[in-house]
Amino acid sequence: MMLIPCPHCGPRAHAEFTFDRPVEAITRPDDTADALVRNLFSRDNPRGHSRELWRHTYGCRAWIALTRDTATHAITDVQAWGAKA
């Protein structure tokens, strides 16, 4: 079980959270259709550190950005994300 340290609630089981996407895959309003397809469907999945967006769905419902090693699942940084940050 992976524990995710929510900045609002403290450490919680990963089952309380929902993974959204890597931060670099966030689309922007001025992206072209090719850029949207590349960001949403054709991303690389390298081993190593990844900056990701997660939502504490079954807790405070806040969005968080965390840095996670995709090979070991070790979390090195967590920050609140969005308007409530």
C-alpha cells in the first residue's frame, strides 16, 4: 500500500486518491489538435521521477501535485494545487 501525504489531511492510503495525469500533460487553450492528441494519448512512460496530479477523492477532495518515482513509488514532494492551495 502506498501512503500519500495529503497537505490538508496528513498521510492517507492511495485508495483514497484518484490519479489524474502527469503535470506536463495538462492541455492549454491555445494547443493545436496535434498537440492535444500528443499530450492526451501519446505520452512517454519513462522510469524515474514524475510530477503528477492527484485528487483526494475520498477525503478533503483537494487537488495535489506530487513527485513520485514511477519505479519505486517513493514520493519526494507534495504540494496543494489549484484555487484552494
